Amino acid sequence: MIDKVAWVRVEDGRVLGARSRGKDVYYLPGGKREPGETDLQALVREVEEELAVVIVPGTARHLGTFQAQAHGRPEGVVVRMTCYTADYRGTPTASNEVEEVAWLTYADRDRVSPANRAVLDHLHTTGLLP
């Protein structure tokens, strides 16, 4: 089991995605916790490292937890993403291991990892992502 936290930012009917160097799919920004970190601490750290923006901690809200086959890993390796929405300061910019930032629509569903598809499906079903 790969345990991650992820930031879900929807604006103007699009969700923010990031593509890491050498990867062929987009992911929601975020990552794994460091030892002793809370979800929020990991989210703030990871998003700042990946996108050079600052999450506003008091605005973070749990959106849901999603599980799916981990992209590019052997069959049976599952990723569990605990997802949060939150406001931010700055302009999302590719940083560190992130090569590209993109605002994705539901039509881009096939361009994201399986766990991210589950999140996009949830956003679409609830009307947050047309």
C-alpha cells in the first residue's frame, strides 16, 4: 500500500494536475508523509515543493480518500490518496520533480493515473467537475 495525501484544486471547471519528469500521466499534487507529519503538514510541504505555492492551512477540507492500482507498479500494489481541497497563495509553477502543470477537464480522465481517475469521477459525479 502506498499512502499519499493530495491537493484537489478545481477552478473554472478544471482540476489542477502535475506531471513529473519522466512520467506519462498527470497526478494530483501531493505526496507521501515524512515520519511524524500530519496530513496537512505533508500537503503543505509537498505542494510547495512541487508547485511553488503556499497552501492556506485553515482552508483545508477533507474531500475523500480514494484507492486504486498504483500506476506503473506491479499488479496488486495499491495507492491510497487522502484528498484535501484548500485555498492557496501564489501561481502554480512546475518545480523540483514536476515538469508540467496543467488544468485538466473530465475529458482528460485518460491522461491521469488510476487513483486520480477515481477522484475525477467523484468530482464529476458530485458536479464539481463538469
